[in-house]
Amino acid sequence: MLRWLVVIFFTLILINGLMPFLTRFGFGKLPGDFRFRLLGRDWFLPLSTTLLLSFVASAVSKFI
């Protein structure tokens, strides 16, 4: 269980680091990606982007 938490943590850090690059291709602006301001901070929940990237990673892993 701890191993999966570490993998998820590092994956989220990787996606966060790649977001400036991914926004050039339209990721992060899909319907279902939520941006809102709460308590003076901007929050971003990329639900559609996460599903799409998960599908792409799954498809790539099936072919390899």
C-alpha cells in the first residue's frame, strides 16, 4: 500500500511539472477540468485531463 502511495505522489509531481508543456496541446482546458478560487488560492482539478492521460498510458502499455 505504501508503494502505491509513493507512486501516486511522484506521478502527481510529474504531471504538475509537465502541465506548462501539456497546456500547449490543450490539456488542462478540457471540459471537466475545474479551476476555481478558494481562500485566496487558485485551485485546479484536471479530471478530464487525468482520464485522457490515463487512457493514453494504458493504450501504450498494452502495445508494449
